[in-house]
Amino acid sequence: KCTTDLRTETAETERANVVGNLVILGGSGDVGSRLVRLLSDHQEWKVWAVSRRSRAVETTLKNVVYSALDVARPGAAKSLPEDAIVVNLPEATPPELVAERLARSETVLDTSATPRYVDALIRAAAGTNGCLVTGVGMAPGLSTLMAADLASNERVETLRIGLELGMGRHYGQAAAEWFFRALGLPYDDPFTGRSVVPGKKPWRFNFTRNEAPRLALDVAFPDEGIRPSGGEVRVHHYLAVDPPFVTRLFAVAQRLGLGRWMSEHSRRLTKLSLRLPQFGQLRTRVTAVAFDREGQEIASKLFEGGDQADLTAAMIMVTLEAMRSGDARQAGIGPMCMNTRPKPN
């Protein structure tokens, strides 16, 4: 079922006695389409899969409505169903739209891995009555929970978090563009506070116990929700690609000063990458390593799973189920409402 007017379907939702409206911004994308499939078995949700471009969608899913809406246009927030939980997948969503929904005491779940965008959401949402939850996905998300568990140890002074993406398939356009942008997006070094170009301070990780350490490149990444209250833990983030020689190629490119160029031409490079053959394993691996004041490793956590998009959709689903069942606070969701915290400087 397709529509361009989401508000007209609200009465149908009420007649069906559905528990709640769930809006997925980016609902026909790589992660969004997988999340919709997971939700198709949960008739307690009325799912609104929203995408920018109109397209014909053949579906027999009774609880799913596909709709075309440009969320960047003025007044877009008013075109969405009321009393809904909003899952924000694209970074094209204006922070003002998120703030407007939160002002209605709604909940917005965001999956962005770009620190500047996450900070913009938090600033826009500060003081509203709803709940903004960032880092709902695989990374950030599961990786955040792994690191936060390590950070609860008072001996921990530094955390290094490595994410490895397998190239066993072509990822969606948004994920691929993010990858190239991340290689050229400067970040503040946790030790010096100075702006650092990605790739200047790489690290080697054991992504599994019986494997040689693999190179990973330092990148900008959100770290909200990792540090304990009042904690001074320094957090470093790294990105690697499987097979490892691809990571080494990007490392050479960054040493040649091409990081900013790759970031500025992320869309063009994404189109080119989609023409390349698929190789490597279709898997996602995360490692979080904790170090004490002397720089000695004291603990670590490892995770290995399948397709990154599948894992992100599954993590969103777990969050939604925890919220619906009333276990949100026990699951660590309640305390993560970012708009209840002070605005970042």
C-alpha cells in the first residue's frame, strides 16, 4: 500500500486497535527495508515507511504503509502521524524536525554514526518533553554498550573501540557515503583536545582470539552513553575493512593527504564502489579494549555477527520491544534520553 498523505491513515490505525504508530524515516533504504520486514510480524505496530522518493511498492504487509515525503522541506514534521515513535535513519533529516516531534512528548530513535550530526540533534532537542535516544544500532549501539560496560571499571582510563566491516556485499548508498566521509572528517583527540585528521593515529586490534592483529584507522565517531557519570575515560574509535589489504590501501591514501578529498567526493566514490566486485566476508566485528593509567590492557570484549544492516535493524527492534514492554529503563534506554542533558558546547 502506498500513500503520499500519512495523516489520512491515522483513523485506520485507531480502528485496527494498533498499539502505536511507528514512523521509519528512510524506510525503503538498506536498513529501513530490513527493519520493515522484522516489524511485519508485529501487528501491534502500525508502520509508516517514509522515503524521499516515490516508488511503487508491492506489499502484502497489512501493518505497513509506504509513503513519499521530503523530510527536508518546511513543515514536513506536520505531515507525519501524531503520537508516534520515530526511527531516524538518514542524516538528511533536519534536527529541527526531530526537535518538533520531541516537543510533542514523542520519542525519536537515531542511528547516526556522525558526531557532528548527533551533536546537532542533541542541541536542537535540548529542553523538549520527549525522548531522544542516539546510538540505536550496531555501531554506535551495541558497540556503545560493550564500551560502557568496560568503562564502569574505575581502573579504566582509555578505551579503544574497533569496528571492522566485511566487503562481502555492496552496502547501501548512505552507509557507503558515510564510510568515505568518515575518512576525511577531523575529530578532537581525547588526549590533547586538538583537531586530528583521520588515519594519523591508527591502531591494531585482535578482532578474534586466534587471529593476528589487524590495522584499523582512527575516525570520528559518537561516544555518547559510554562514559560513566562524571567519568574521565578517554575514548578512541577506529574503522577497518575486511579483507585487510583494503584497510591498508586507505591508510596509504590518507598518508598521501587524500582523506579530505575522499570525504568531499563521497558520493562519486560511492557510485564507483558499487561497480566493484564483491569480495571478503559478509560479517561485522567489534572489539572494545580497556587500558589503565599505565597503558596496560586490563579487559576487552569481542563481537562477531553477520551483515551490518541486518544487525542494525535487529538492534532497533530490540530497543522498540524493550520500550513497548515497559523494560526500557532496565534495558538502559530511559537514562539515554539525550535531550535531558546539557547542550554540547
